[in-house]
Amino acid sequence: MNKNYLSIYAKSFNWAGFFLPKNTYLDCSKLYDFCRTADNIADDQNSLELKNKIFYEFKEAFNKKDQNNSIIKNMWGLIEKFNISPKIIDDLFDGIHSDIKEEVKLNSKKELLIYSYRVAGTVGLMMAKILKVEDKNSLRSAINLGIAMQLTNISRDVIEDEINNRSYINANLETIKSTIFFADKFYDNSFYAMKKIPLSLRFSIIVARRIYRKIGHKIIKIKTFEEYKNSGKIFVNNYEKILETLLSIFDLVKLTTLNNDIIDHNHDLIEEEININERI
């Protein structure tokens, strides 16, 4: 599942990345390459035994800071450059490993949130570090953006996930739409973080957030589960990306008037198992 998240995230971010300085974009690309490589282990068409073997070998190589692996070397460079806690990487590994099973089924909102944090909230947090966000409240909001994107992705790919014996939410339109509305809370709570991103980097993330959120809004318009099943991979076309980019200008202006440091980040269930303060 995370590979699909990373794929659509990459498309959204590549569009938005046009507005980033080259060096920052390259650092973000190094992060993406690491996450994609790790996640591909769970999604490749190998036997369960081989997946586990490759996973543990990659994890061990990371922990040993294998300098012969350029992707691992680049990731450790980011960790040191941007003060990224290795605990965040451990969380990402836990999320990926939870997908290396014959059958995956999440049974509660808590399990859904913890999974979404591990495979995507971690990416949002690391991305915020690369974008030089230091405020702890804003780093929590960056986690929310990753979680929101993952919930969007889960809502979009219910049929595909079922084929792969993965059930993150129930396969009916009511649950799918309620998950989109749930994701919207995390999108809303992620907005504050944008204000703490340096101005030269801010617009790119605002655009990526809008484009990804648009996927969920397109799902909301679907009227029947049969229509959902026949809709294929829902995506944001280039015309819609242009429109969302233009609307992002209004978000950028809105941020200049935003003054709200008190946000309910909805992290209570996650923090029953994971100490986020140790990660940010």
C-alpha cells in the first residue's frame, strides 16, 4: 500500500517540486528513493519468505550505515544534515514489515491511524525536517499531512488492495467516504505547519497538499459502490492540477493571517503506542 502512496505522492510532488530550489528538491528525492526502495520489498511479487529475507537484509544494512549502498548512504546523509531521529526510520520499517504477510487486515481506527503514521506520517515528518521546519507543533501537523495522504490512498485503492489480500478499511462506499472525511480532518490540521516552512519552500507543499486532497474530493462525488469499482485508478489530471495550483495562491495568502497555535492533532490513539515527542 505504501508504494501506491509513494507513487501518487511522487506525481503530486514532482508537479509541486517545480517551485522548490534545486538542492531542496534533490534532498527530497533522496528521501523518496529510500522510502520507495524499502517499500518495494513488501510490494514486489516475491514469496513471503524471500520478502522477509530481503527486508531484514536491507534493514540491517541501514542500521550498519552501509556506505556501499548509495540509497542508504544518502539517507544517513539526510539524517545527519537535518537532525532526523532514527526512531522515525524504525517506525517506517515497522509499517512496511506489517505489510509483509499473506493477509493484512486492520480492525480498528487505532490500527488504521498507527499504520498510516508508520508508512506515511513518518514521511511527512522527515519531509518537514528537510524543509527546515523546527516548531514542534508544526512538525506534528506535517505528520498529519502524511496521514491524510495515506487515508486518501487507502480510500482510493480498496479494490486493488482486496485483490492483494489487504483490507485496511471495509469494502463499501459508506466506509470509503467516511475515511475521506476522516482524512479531511488531518488535511485541515496539517495546514498550520505550512506557516513554519520558509517562504521560499512553502508554496510547493501547499500545492502538493491541494492536489492530493483533490483525489478524495473526486471519490466523494461517486454515487454507488459499483461506480467506484468501475472507476479505475482515480487521479488528478493536468487541468485539475493547474486549477489546484492557482487556488494554492489563496492558501498562501490565507497563511499570512493564520494565528492558531492550539491544534488538536488527533494523535491520542497513536501515542498510546508511539511517543511522537521522541521523534520530533
